[in-house]
Amino acid sequence: MARGAHLATMLQTGLRIQSDLGSVVVSPVSASAAADIGPVDVVIFAVKLCDSEEAAALSHRS
């Protein structure tokens, strides 16, 4: 799940993961609502601290 420009960028160009071992670009399933995403194997939960509670509440499927 993502919002706004972050969602648009991930849908358009993917998500770059960088490490000391190198970098890779992946195309994750991305949407602005949990209900729009089917079953997944991995969830990356990365938000600013002030948004943690709201983001966690939005991550539950309805």
C-alpha cells in the first residue's frame, strides 16, 4: 500500500532495493487500499513514526 506520488512511482518504475551487495528493482503489488491487494508472501511496512498507527489501521483488510 502506498499513497500519492509514492504509489504512482512504484506502479510506473518499480521499487529499488539497495544494499552493500548491490541493487535490484522489483515490481511489487501496490495499491492505496489493502482490500485491493490479494494474498501476499511479504509485507514491507515502512512509514514515518507519526503515521504508524494510521498506516497500521489502514493495512487491515475490510
